[in-house]
Amino acid sequence: SPPRRGLSCATFAMPVSIVFGASGAIGRFLLPRLLRAEHDVIAISREPRASGNAWLRWIAGGLPDRMPSLPPAATIFSLGPLDAFAGWLAAHGSRDAHIIAIGSRSIATKRDSADAGERDVAGRLARAEDTLARLADAGARITVLRPTLIYGAGLDRSLTPLVAFARRWRIFPYVAGARGLRQPVHADDLAAACIALAGAMPSHRAYDVGGGERIAFSEMLHRVRASLPFAAIAVPVPIAVAKAGAGLARISPAFRAASAGALARMREDLLADHATAVADFGWSPRAFRPGAGDWMPPPLP
């Protein structure tokens, strides 16, 4: 068979996959999958990085307006902030690429939050999706994934900060009475979905996707604690006390998710109906059985 085409210092072979947010949680699993599938990959990050792979080139840039010129690509993956990417795409066009973008279920779950910051997040997501929808109406191929709570790369702002707090203090705080159901989704499952979508012709523009198991918030935290490679005392915190102490976010990152809105939702079910994703591109997420390695970032290729 002919030798595989790759990237040189001056030219890029086709087809090319461009990955925005490549150093984030999903990117750390997507890059190795793309390389194993023999893609030529251009990875975008804010800081210059060296590549240990001949088929991967890192380019420093910042969305939406600090990006160098990029070559045509078969697929463009957006794994970072959706609003910044949508702004860049609206200005530069898709160039016939299939756009696969990661959004968030927060577009719905935080829309009516008691916390103004969370409402702003939902609003920015909604405006970004509106922009992408207009581009799709004009002929662009765009698919958006809206995942639930993401874990698995030690970079999330929900569960990993609790692990870091427990590692430092050997105390694992959890909110007593938090019965709302959750569907935590592993970042690697989202990377696999990106690969599946890259070779598919999806019939929908946006898919809600959640993990393979629906569990109570309190059980989710119990399993996180059970995954730790060190002992940590479980300390129950009543919801009323947690609400009164939400200002602890200024003291430790472990409490940054403890906004009034987040605490109010701990008794609510935050689930995703992903039956359409199962039917359209074989979405098959794992159950929530975290291990110690899920709280550490995988190395970049």
C-alpha cells in the first residue's frame, strides 16, 4: 500500500482534521483516536506545544479573533467554548468541512437558574447554537453534542475539585439528601462519538448525550470517593448548610460548583434522552465506574 500522507513544515496533506480545544478533557482522548485512525491532525491550543507524533501539529491560537490562517479540512472538531468557536466559524466559514461541536446540556438546565452567572452561561450557549443553526441553514454541515456532566480527564470543574480537596485534607464532603439523578459521561466516550460522527451523515443537528447510567447525586459522590487511591473521611453536609456556605468557593476550588443554582438542582433530575444518538450513530456510553486514573489528565500525544 502507498505510504501514509502526513504533515510537512510547509504543507498539509488532505484530508485534515482540525481540533479546537485539543488539550482539554475530550481532546486528550480524541487526539490519540484520530492518530490511530490515520488522520493528519492540526491541534489548536492557546499555548505553543511540541508534538511527539509526525502526523500531529500544534498551532497556537485563540478564538474567536486570534487565529492564524488554517488549511482546508475534512472535519473540524470544536471541544472548547461553543460561543467563541461559533463566532470564529461565522466569520471564516466551514470550507466544506463537517463541523462537530461540543455544547452542553446547561443550555437547558441553567436557563432558569437562580444564579445570574449560570443564566449567562445558558444564554451564551443558546446564542452560539443559534449562530450554528443559521450557518447550517446556509448549507454548512454542523453537528452539536450536548453532554451532561463530563468526567474522566481530571480537568472538569465538578468532580475533580472534590478529589483534589480530598487529596489535600483527607476529607470528602458530600451534600446529604442530594437525590437528583445524574448521568455522568466519560470524556473518552465523547471522543468516540466524535469519531463516529466524522464518518456519518447524521439526520439531526443536535444530540443530547449522557452517560450509560442514571444514579442519584449522592451515589455519584459515593463512587467518586470509592475510586480514590487514598483514604478520605466522608463528611455529610446538609443542603441548608451548603447553601449558607456557598461563599466557600472563594476559599477552595472544591466549592466552586456550590452556587445557589447548583445546590437547588441537587434534588432535581438532570438527565439526557439520548435514544436518537443511539439510533443515529451508535452512542454507547459506559456506566459510571470511575477509577483513580479518571482524576488525572492523560498525557498529550
